[in-house]
Amino acid sequence: MELNFLDKTASTAVRVFSYTARPLTAADIQSYVSDILARKAIYLESALTHGTPQYFYDETAVEDAITKFNNAFKKHIGRFQMFYAMKSNHLPEISQKAVKQGSGLDVSSGMELSSALSIGCEKIIFSGPGKRDEELELAVKNSNRITIMLDSPGEYRRLSGAVKRLKAQDRISAGIRIRNPFQGNWNKFGTPLNELGHFLKIIIEDEVIEAAGLQFHTSWNLGPEAQVKLIDDIGNYLRYNIPRNYLKNFRFLDIGGGYWPDSGEWLNPENTVSGKLIRTIFPGVKFDNRRYYMRSKGIAAFSREISGAIDRHGDILGKLEIWAEPGRWISTGSMHILLKVIDLKKSDTAITDGGINILGWERPLTEYIPVINLTRPSVTEKNITVFGSLCTPDDIWGRTLFGSDIKKDDIIIIPDQGAYTYSLRQAFIKPVPRIVRFDGNNLKIIKGDKDFLSF
């Protein structure tokens, strides 16, 4: 009796208090599932030919995402350069495809930097805090291809030391990362804007390092508001607080990444703001299958509003090349997970042959991801729990399934799992699966980053 009351309380409260998340309609979900099922033949062919579990790498989706992102920004910003953020998915084939389409690469470690150099990338951003001396030295040795984003005056001093140790002949091009003032622990990154003048003065007096621009990163953006605010703050600060001669070598403003895909963020009810509150108060509460989403404004709005912010500041920002670092926007649709039902406990409980170590974390517990039966396709959602094969109870792909039924040996797809999954994968209990590339015509097993080792 009490549990039924809590169930009703949870359902009502989620409806009332989820003001930051909107209901995700059955029609929206069914449309998405239908789009996946429209290509079920190639997924089934890949699973049956090359086995499961499997990363299905869709090269055509990457090409399409890069083109759409570039076109959206170049429509409003003439001097624009994209840098694919490798950390979102460091599969070399994705980086190679981005470079082939004119993109640079954004790297955050010596490991990623080595990979970017090995595939022949000529335009590399090296950012991130805590760069080790050997990583800085690698960047200095390849300074004709790399712009180092300095995270602090202390990092500048270590870079200067690396330049002197290596007796570099050319000036090193560097940017300064500006701290994002909007998000708690993000204060680990960058330098406060009000300390920029002092930082620039130090670099200008250096004979071997050149201050070539500024970088910021607001992250997790469903809309461009945070980016627009920081662009305005930077433009105003440069105009009223920085001598013009300090900016004489400025060539770029890097507006970072964090662009959420146009579909928005899909949530289970327990992961909305009100759902988290209810679960804290009533730990044993059960939620129904009502889903929610955080709306994304879409990449066209990002480009239009960011361009407007830049234009407001005239020649202070307008003369600069604008750089952006999309990761999630490019890589989300780059990979799907293909699994096979290996055991049925009963009609509503299935075990697949791959666990969430494939993703690297318990993502299905925090986000709503439709789980789809390719063998018995349907846009009808059934209450069937689909588990992975790991020896842990949290190894859950989903508590519902789109399909007419489920049987042993059915092929299941977990769609659009390319961002912050493959890069986080781990050989926990089970090995990580093979990768199959689809180039629009053919399927082929590829090596991936088996040799992607510690720097």
C-alpha cells in the first residue's frame, strides 16, 4: 500500500516539478526507433557476419556530422576552423576522417597528441590542465603543427623552460585559456579573465613564446547562452582593459566545445531534477516509463547567436579566426553497440553477450537509451529488462525493449553510443569487442586503437 502511494507520488511530482525537462512523447521515441530500424539490414548483416558484441562504426554518420557542423558555422562566420575533440572518441579512423574533411584536432594529452601527429594532422590544439614536461617538449618539437593552450602562468613557465632546454629556433604559438566562471569545479581550468592583462604582459616580454589568441570552454551546452556571455565578457575586457599592442599577434578566438546534439538530452524520470530529489527522499521508490528530455537549441542557433556576439565587438574580435572544438556533436552517431541475446531467464529478462564495460560506465542508468530488437522489430515498447553479461547487478542496458518479442540469439542494438563511451571502455571481466567499419557500401573489421598506449 505504501509503495503504491510512493509510486503515485513520484509520478505526480515528476510531472509537476520537471520544469527543466520536457516530456518525451511516444511519437518522438517511435520516430527515432523507426529511423534505426530503417537500416536494420546492414546492422544484422554486420552482426551475423562479424559477430557480437560489436562496435558498429558508421563512417557515413561522421562525414555527415562534420559537414553539417562546418556548414552551420561557416554560414555566419567567414573565418572559421573546426578542431575535432579527440577525447570524445579517439578511434583513429574518426580523427582521420575529420582531418580529411579539413578539420584540425583538439588533443588533451601527450597520448592524444602522439596519435594526432601519427595520422599527419597539420592543425592541432593542445589544451587541458597539468601538461607534463615531456608532453610540452613533444609539442615544442612539433610547434609548426601545434598551438599550445596555456592553462596558467605556471604552465607558461614550464613551457618556456622546455623551449630553452630544446633550444627551439622558432617562436612557439600559444593561446591562453580563460576560466569559465559559470560552473563549480570547472575552476580547475584556465586563468581568470581579470588576470589576463598580467599574463599577457609576461608572455609579450618572452622572446620565444607568442600570445596568438584566447580559448574558453563552457561545456555541456544545450544552447549558446554561456558561450555568448563569455564572448561578451572577453570582448569588453579586451576593449577596456588591455593595451592594443598586447593584442598585435592575436589571430584566433577559440570558443571551445560542448555542443549538445540537436536531439537534446534524453532522461529517465529518476534523472530529472525532481526525480533525483524524490529518489533521495524515498530511496525505494519506483518510477514509471515516462521519459523526459532537455531541449537543445540546435547547431544553427549556436552558430547564429555566437556570430552575433562576435559581431557586437567590432574589430576587437571580428578580425580573429574563430575556432570551435566539437566532440560529442560529431561522435555521438559514429558508433552503435550490437549484441546478441545469449540467455533468457524468463520472458521479461534477457542476458546479452556484451556488458556495459563496452561503454566504460553505467550510462543506461543515467540516460534514456532505447534498446531495440533488430531480429523482431517493432516500435512497440515492452517491459523487458535487458542485461549485459558482466558479474555485477548494475550491468543493465535497459528496462524496456522495442520489439515484438525476444528470443535467444536475437540481435539487439544500443544506438548512438559513440560519444564518451568508446574512449572510456574497459576490459572489466570481459574483453572489449571488435570494431566493424561501415563506409556506406562495405563492412570491414578494423584494428581501431589497439596500439593506443600510455604516452
